[in-house]
Amino acid sequence: SAISNASLYVGELDPSVTEAILFELFNMVGPVASIRVCRDAITRRSLGYAYVNFHNRADGERALDMLNYTLIKDKECRIMWSQRDPALRRSSKGNVFIKNLDATIDNKALHDTFAAFGDILSCKVVTDQQGVSRGFGFVHYETEEAALQAIKNVNGMLLNDTKVFVGLHISRAEREAHMEEARANFTNVYVKDLDADVDADELKALFEKYGEITSVYMPAHDDGTPRGFGFINFADHEAARTAVKELHESEFKGKKLYVSRAQKKTEREKELRVQYEQTKMEKLSKFQGGNLYIKNFDETMDDDMLRQEFAPYGTITSARVMRDDKGASLGFGFVCYSAPAEATTAIAEMNGRMVGKKPLYVVLAQRRDQRRQQIEATKRQWQGGAPMGPHVYGPPPMYYPPGYVQQRGAYPAPRPVRWQGAQPVPGQYPMPGQYPVPQYPVPAGQRPMRPRNPRQGSRGGYAGRGRGGYRSNPRTQGPGQQETTQAEAPVESEPASLTAAALAAAPEEERKQMLGEALYPLIEARTPDMAGKITGMLLEMEDDDLLLLIDDSVQRDAKIDEALEVLNSQGPADAE
């Protein structure tokens, strides 16, 4: 209870501000009980505000007085008492709305101006995404009397040579109810597609037969020529409604008119957005499951060639290769079928098929937001789920192949251990469970033998480490043969291939190691710098899926791309 009475809300924070930064700042005022930066539940990125809890209210009051509007990461923070009751937060009592503010007036200047009329709970100048003032703001007083006093003294006054309007804040629900009433009883009419010769007098003569007109306005260009539209305001609603009904899509001087109720720009943009989203959703539902995403084709591929490749599997409504502003292919494209069944057949037949010199990658197309959600879900799965509390980003799981070391206390890119024969260079040691493999030439066209886990020495492969180095296979030792410090020359054999049967025969605790040893060189050939991280991430998958990745280069490349997207989305610091 004591802490809840000493809890501060800290807003307008830069996304990079952490609990540690806030603790360092607020702990100078008094002992801090706890700090929480609020984050997005999915991405774990800061929402731009936090809560700071002190042990006693006196420290909270001192922090409010001393630190309000302090610069944190080059942004002024805004501090107020935390109000847990949402009904009180949304209450309009004591809340004042100010508009026509000069662009130079910020939160602190507004607070200093209105603090003379009473205790202020919160004060804010609304800004755009670039931090530029939008010309209006809010001041929330502790009492309604203070708000009325501020309205009485400041409304109509000059602030920085600009006359401001100050009034009681009206909630959005009340404003929308008032707007609905105004729409139902409109008197202002909008007309467009007017002939260039039509002037205000002719426009008034056209509309005045439907009722009394109070004003006519026709905007003009800089040279005085009409812009082809205008507004007519009637004295009563019935006359305006009749004019819209009678004159909409009628002809006047050889042009068909568009006549409707006049709308504010924000209202019109909102309606257009709704119409656009509705149209987009109708198109998406119509082609759901029929639109394919294709990548990994040659740069010479064009729209006609793409259509020709996929035409045997159904009726194609569109086929397009995406290009940059210079006309060069971006290496991917889309093919849309008239039916989902046709698209399914095309995926089964074309995914992985060699076209030219490359295997195609073919999947169902996804919207950008769906793709982003899938990446975030994959990221949470690889990171063990998103925690509910404050989150500290750590590196993804890392796989270290034989002969690689991880430095204590850091997460560097894996670096190869240099070997002299079978002996490591002094000062460099393999990780527990990892053993050096002698390097030897591999015949052209063959893969090197996969080194077995040392604990599998009894079944062949590389044996465990002895006191003097690495002993050879016990099966090949003769009577009385001693352990040596030099690695024996490997015996050439057919390249080893990891199969489902071999994996099933291995002990369960060794299977991931075997899969990692087989998968790592394949990933390293594609992205050497990130091979360790990506292998560690992929090893979270089921064993059967990993076997498929080893054998299927197209599926493997798709998973590597997905892992790279996750690593890149975490930022440079996490991806290194």
C-alpha cells in the first residue's frame, strides 16, 4: 500500500531507455523499491513509458519536483503520479484542452503557464512521430475549480504571439456522438466536377431553388481560376438533404456533378481507409490459398517465362517477377491461380525443381503482417518463449563444432582451434565433450567422414582422449601397443552419411551432436560467420525435421533465411 501511494508514471521515454538507466537517475532522489519499463508482449520492445516505485511518498514527491521534464537520452521525460483506477484516468473532470499553440511551446512551457491556477496531475503537448508539436495539448488539474479558473484566465489570450483556445476536454465518445448528430442534421453541401466557367453566382443560382442559402464558397488557384469544387451552406437541414438528392449525378453545363454532405478531411480519410481495407480483404479472401511466392530463380526470368513454367498446373490469373526501380530482377515473384487446389499442386510439383541452374523455392504467399507474426513466433520458440516481466535480450543458442572454442563470458563468432598434429596450441582448449579432428585431404567429390562422438569409441570412429593425447581405436591396437602423442593417419573410406537408421541406433543423448556435426558444414558453406548460431537454433527442431534439412537443400536454405531474419531483427548487437 505504501509503495502504491509512491508510484510514479514516467512517459515520453526513448525506446532504448532501460530499467538500469532509470534506476541510476531516480535512486539519486531516494531509495527505489522497483522499476518496470513496459514492453510489447510479443516483440519485447519498450512502449515508451515506465513505472518507478519508491518506498515512501516523500521521495516520490521530490522526484516529481526535481526530475520532471529531465532529458533522458535526448528526450524530455514526463512524470506524474501513477493512477491505477482507469475510471479516474479517463475522467474529464479537471481536464483542459488547449489548441492553436505555438510550435515552440513544449511540455515544460505549458506546465509553467498553467501551474499558477492549481495543482497539475499531468501536462502534455501532442507531437507527431518526428517530435514536432501538432498545435494542441492537455492539462489535467487535480480539481475542476482549478480547470475552470484556467479557462477563465487564459482562453483567448496570446501565448508567444498566438491567440489560444482553452476549454474543457470533451471525451472521444461524446465528440463522436455529437458528430453523428451533426451528420444526421447536416446543412453544408459539397459539390465537385464543376465546369471551369462556373462562378459563385451561378453555383448559388443552381442550389437556391431548394432553400435559403447562408453562404457559398469556391476555392481558386493562385491565378484566380476556380478549382472545380465548392461548398454551399443552407439555413436548414431539409433543404440541404433535398439538394443532395436532386443534384447528385445531374448534368450542369455538360458535366456530371458529384454532390454530397460536406465532410472534414479526417472523416473523409477515415472512410477511404475503411473502404481500402475492405477492398483489400475481399481480394485476399478471393485469392486465399491461390497466390504463390517463388524465389531463387535466374535473373533472366521474366513474367512470361514464369507464367510458362507454372501454366501446366492450372489457370493463372497473374504472374509477376518483382523488379527494382532500374528494372533489374529482385530474384523473386508471385504466381496467382484461380483455385487453391491448383496452387497446392504447383507447390508439390515445382518446389525444389531445377529451373535453369537453381532449384526453385515455392510456398504460399503471405501478407507482410502475417510473415512478421510468424517470425516473432519462431523467435519466441527459439528463445524459450517471451517472458512476462522485463526482458534482457541474450544470444540465441550456439552450436560449436569440433575444433571450435567459446571464450568465457562472451558470445563471439566461433573461431577454429589451430592444431599441430593432434595437439592443441597452448592456451586453447576444446569445449567439454568436443575433441579435435586431425585435418587431412579429402578426395575430390567426396565428403569428409563425420567424426563420431568420443563416447562411441567402442563402435569405431575417433576414440576418447588419453592422458598423453588421443589414443587410436582399441580394435586396431596390437598386443602391447602403447598410447602415442601423435594422431594416427586416417584411413580413407567411403564418405559417411547420416541416416535415420544410424540416428535411431545412437544413444538419445548423442543424437543432437551427430545432427549438429552433419548440419554445421552445410550451413557454414552458406553463411560462415553465423553458422554456429544458426546451427544451434535449428537443433531446437525435431530430429526427423533435421534429417530432412540435411538432405533437402531448398528446405535448408529456407530455414537458414528464416533464422537470419530472426537474428537481424534482434539488432546488430545481438546478431554479432
